[in-house]
Amino acid sequence: MEQDMDAGESRIYIKLIGRGEPLVFLHGGPGSEHHYFLPQMEELADHFELVFYDQTGCGKSDPVNEYSMEKEIEVLEKVRRELGFEKIHLFGESWGLCLLWCMHLPIRNVSGGFY
């Protein structure tokens, strides 16, 4: 399923595949997009609900003039809430790994990995 989400100042593109515990993919960038995770990660849809989203200003999401780690953390948290997930697993690469690390602050309810 594909959908757009209002992230306040911009619209975020989200793609969902599979069923199970949510596994959110955090792409590199800023400026990249979720497509390089596909099709390699699709097999995980047998065990997880895969959440691919194009971060602020990236891919099919609305363009923006500047990026910030704080804003992206807010957007990721909004994605989690809007999709109705209490707990999420994160998979980050490059810039996405930095987001993953920041989401591990004690107030967050996440698990994660990287490559």
C-alpha cells in the first residue's frame, strides 16, 4: 500500500508491504530515497510489516529548502504515531543510521540495526 502523510510543513510518501511487527527503513541522504532497499528487503515482508518512506525533501516526498536531524526525528515519530505503531524496529543506512541512533534516546520505544 502506498500513501502520503501530512508532516506539517510537507507531505511524506510512505510504502507499506507485509504484515507483522513494523520494520521502518531509514534511507541515506539527505537527498536519497527508499528504492535502493527494494527488492532485496521484500522477503522480510513474510515476517514484518515493512515501512519504506521518503524522508523530508527526498524521492516522492515534497521538496524542502533545508534538512535537520531534529526535524527528521519529529517526522519519523509522526510516521510511527500516524500508522498506529506503539513499538517499531528501525533499519538505517548512512544518514538513516544517524536517525536510528538518535531515536535510541531513553524516551523512545524502538529497536534497531544498521548496515
